Amino acid sequence: MLHNLINRRDFYDLFHITPAVLASFASKLKLSEHQRIKSAWEHVNAPPTNWWDIPLVRARWNCLITGTSETGYHQYISQKWPDHRRDLLALSLGCGTGHNELTWASLKRFSRIDAYDFSTQRIQAAVDAALKGGYSQLIRYAVGDVFSIEITENRYDVIMVEQSLHHFSPLDELLSRISAWLKKDGYFVVNEYVGPHRFQWTKRQMEAANGLLSLLPVKYKTLWNSNTVKKSVMRPSHLRMILSDPSEAIESDQIVPLLRSKFDIIEFKGYGGSILHLLFNGIAHHFLQNDAETHLYLDIIFQVEDMLLQSHDIQHDFIIAVCKKR
């Protein structure tokens, strides 16, 4: 029997449902799985309510990956790999609105970057951003499904998948395709959520996240554009995940084992997220301020996650990997 198929949060929402939400829920039931995935990724803008929106969190990532808060992983990888060339042909899969490709392009290592996403709206936003940034000749965005796009073997020097690999299934098939598309000396760059399948976080993660949440003043816990207070961290039910986005974290726990089986991993860095990701979900906008109190609470939260990672009570849920074709 599937654990956590439905939970008390679902029942709470059921009894507090509005006509608009009910209509949205009913419309999703009519969609196929593929249509629900597309619907989940039609947006191009989102409120700053996730952990990646917090500047000090991003500085923390940099420290864990590159050793300094000022250097991002794009620059770090570009300087260290691959072989100091400046005429690289690259492929980016699941590019979304294209901000990663703009960063790669700014490093002046690529002759061209081909980028695909299956959302027409997101690709259009990416095209507009590249044009505005002066990179429309360097980056070629296109709508495409990673399982059906036609690419010749041994074509690309670098393939990047950044925060989209955990949405793809069957993952084994896709990684085999990526390996075939890489040149013999090609590099595969991965930035990914590799934590529990469908966000079914461990008991230790839940204990830590809820303990930290209880320490925060109420003013840090109200949800975006709402007076509702986030009182607890809960695993989303499988039913909620499937209805909202069937692709979310669908094979996330298989990413690292499959990478190790199909590629030679030459760089591997974890950057946490095992507590921060779930704790800050929905309330991250309160931690954007550059004041002493906010810094104090962030420092406490960072220390707790570090302690749990160092003691191996939890694992890094987010990683950077640079792989070579085997």
C-alpha cells in the first residue's frame, strides 16, 4: 500500500476550498498526466517564496560549492572545466526561462548553446531575455520534448541539466541519450534536487524543519499575500503531487546512482537544502531583508543544517556534478 497517499493537509484544504480552487481542481482532473505537467510549468514569474530566492542562501550555496560566497558554480565550473576552450558547443535541457543559459553565455566559453524546454511560454520568455541581453545569436532556444528531439550522436562538448533532471522519466533512457549526444571528451554538468522521491522527506528532516519553524516569530511565518501562518512542515501527499505536477521529483532518488552507473563523475559537491528547502517553502519572502534579526535566524538555521549534514543524520538533497562520458 502506498504510504502517504492522502493526508490531513488534503482534508484541511477540502474543508477550506473556495469556488475558484474547486474549479481549478476539477479542471486538472480532466487533463491527462502530460497535460497536467505542461499546465504546472506555464508560468514565467513566481513570487519569492522559495529558498533559492533568499540572497544569503545563494551565498551559502556558493561557499559550499566553490569555497567563496562571491563565486557561483557557473564561473567555478567554467574556470576549472572543460579544458579552457572557448569554442564549445553546448546543449541545455529543460531550460525554463533561460536564466542559466544567459549566465553560461556571459562567461564567453561557448560558440553556441542549444536550449530546449517543452513550455512555449517559458521558451518565449527565454528568447525575449536573450534578445534583451544581446545573446540571441549565441543561444538558440526551442520548444521540444527531451525524449523526442532528434540529435546526432557525439555532437556536444557540454550538456547541462539544471534543476530539471528530477522532472524526467524514464531517467535511465534519458541519461543514455545524453551520453550518446556527448562527444568522446564531452562534459555533462548537473545541478539537481536528488532528495527523496516526490518530496517524501525523512523523519529526521521533518523533525529538524518543524523544530526550526517553531523557533521563528510569527512575522516570519505568514504565507505570501496572506494572514495564514505556516504552522508545520508536512510531506505533500502522493495524490497532491500527482494532481499538481506528476513530474515533480518523480525519480529524484535515482539520479545519483544512475549518474554513477553511466558516467565518470569528476566533481561532486553537495549544497544542502535538506532542511532549508522544506522549511522556507512558502515563507522565504520574509528572509530577503538585510537586517540583524533576519541574519541571526538564518545563521541558526544554516548551523543546524550543517550540523545534521556533518553528523550524517541527513544527506545533501541538492548537488552539483561534473561528469565525463564513459
